[in-house]
Amino acid sequence: MTVLGAGYSGLTTAAELTLRGFKVRVVATDLGYRPPLTIVGTQSRRWPGSATSNTTFNNDDLLDRELVTIGRFIALSSKEESGVKIVPALKVSRKPENTWNRRPLDEGRLSAASEVQRNMRMIAQPKNVRKEDIDAFKATGYKTVDETQVVRIETDKYFKFLIDTITASGGSVEIGTFLTKEDVEELKKSYHVVNCLGNNAGKVGGGSGEYYSNPGECVMWKRCPRNFDFYVMDDDRDAGVMQNPTTGELYLSTAAKAGPDQTKNTVADCDGVCMALFGQKMSLNSGDGFESWKTDRPMRKEGFNICAEKSINGAVAVENSGHGGAGVAASWACAARATDALLEQIDGARWG
């Protein structure tokens, strides 16, 4: 079983296949873009999400996938080595009644979402955001300060955990292989192949649809003015702010457009949150030092691409791409659906 691509979708799909009894070979140029921290639990609630990265998806379908994925993350949060933890989060806005759960849901989805949220609430650490912090946001002009729980992922830890899961069962992860379209077509003649190549899923992997880039940025500030252990989303600015629990760095992420002023605009978009948290804005001229992590959310005009097709020689080509900005939020659900699509074609057999 060969998985092409070692980003979030590739490694998660390989881990899902491993859990189902396959011996998996992952082949990729690199591990893809890996922001130091990732938050899951907001995509289906915020519409559109940061940089309009989820506009190609059906909101209800995205929620269904997100709930399945969060279920896996809740299980992983019991393992320190996974880098997964449930933490409290604030959605703040200068508009009244701009809460996390503004969108009405049908009875079935509301029940499912509520159950997942209650499970997260039980194990969140810390349990809640301190009242003093909530009051600080209100004092700086935010009219809505709404609390919930989300999944926080330390990316390096999480990727190592997935790789260990794959290799502990006899699989392999091969990094540094530059695949061409011809290479992929040759592999598909002899092996079951899963295409998780992100923006290259079309032109290299052969996936159908219109793939395109959606650039962004996160800034890692070396000195955080104070320690805090919750996530903040300024909904008016598409600005996410939190602290890296391992390094202590401050994480700033917004939808600032690519260009010469991107970093300046990213930091400026976080001014309101920083004033409430620290009583000061962050300045690029402060001398504290920072890292700028340029992002790309591999988009597909038609949304998720998950399917499987068997060739005349019995090998199955599986597609798992088009995740856009919901790549992590929908990762385990998409991996499960891709694996189900494979099994439908091979009737449960294990080969390749």
C-alpha cells in the first residue's frame, strides 16, 4: 500500500490504513507545510474561515467530518507524546452576539456536536479561561467574549507520533523523493496508491478538478510577554493567537494577504488581542525577534476529492485531496472515507 504525500492528509491516511491492518509505504518530497501549532474545532463554526479557506465546502458536511476527526483527537489527547490536547478557547468580537455557535443546526447534528463538545469540556486543561482574562477583553472594547473548547496540536510532536504509528507496524516513510506524473502512473500499475499530494494532487497525482494555492502566514514571536494557556480568535480580524507550550513562543496567525507588508499586517491584525492579553501591541521593531512561517492551504474549487477506482490489473487508485484550510479539521474523517473507498474496491483484501 503506497501513500503519496506526507503532509497532514498523507500521514493521517497512512496511519488510518495502518490501524486497519495495511503495511504502508509513504513516499513524499518532504513533510509539507507544518505550522508549529494547529487548532481544530472552529472551521465549521466560522463561515467563511480564515482567508475564506473553507468556502468550497458544504458547511454541514464539514461539521460531520470535523466531529469524526475531533473524536480521534480526543482519544489521542490521552497520549502526551501525540502533542494533542484539549484547551479552552475564546471567540472575541466587537460586534454583539457574535458567538461560536451562531449557525442553526438540524436536530441530529446539534445532538452529535453537543455530545462531542461535552466530551471536550470534560477533559480540557485548563478547565476554563480565567475570569480576569475574559474581563480584560471586555474592558478593551470587545462586546462578545464567548468560550468553548478546541483541540490544540503541537505539529512536530504529532507528525512524529503518526510516523511512529506507521513504522511500528512495519511501514516506512520515505522523504526526499521527487515524483513526476509518469512516476505516479507507473506506481499505479503495480500497487494500490493513495494520492495525498495537496496542490500537486492534480498535475502530478492525476486527480480531477481545479487545484490552486491559498497563501497565508503565521508569526512565531520569540518572547511572549506573559504565559497563557488558551486560544483566542478575533473574529473581526480572522486573527488566531496562542502560546506554544513547548517553546513559550507567541503564535500569531491571520488572513493577511501575501506581499511585502504581510508580516506587518499579520501582527497588526492581532493588536486587539495582544492589548487585552498583555496591555501592549507587538512591534516588529521591538528587537524581540520572530519567525515568519509562510503558509499554503492547498485548495480545490470542487471541494474534497475522495474516491477510489480499480484498474484492469486489480490495482486501486485512491484520491484524498482538496482539503483546503480544513485539512487538519477533516483529516481523520477523510482518511477513514478514503480507506473505506479502497476497501469497497478490493473487498477487504490486503496487498500492495
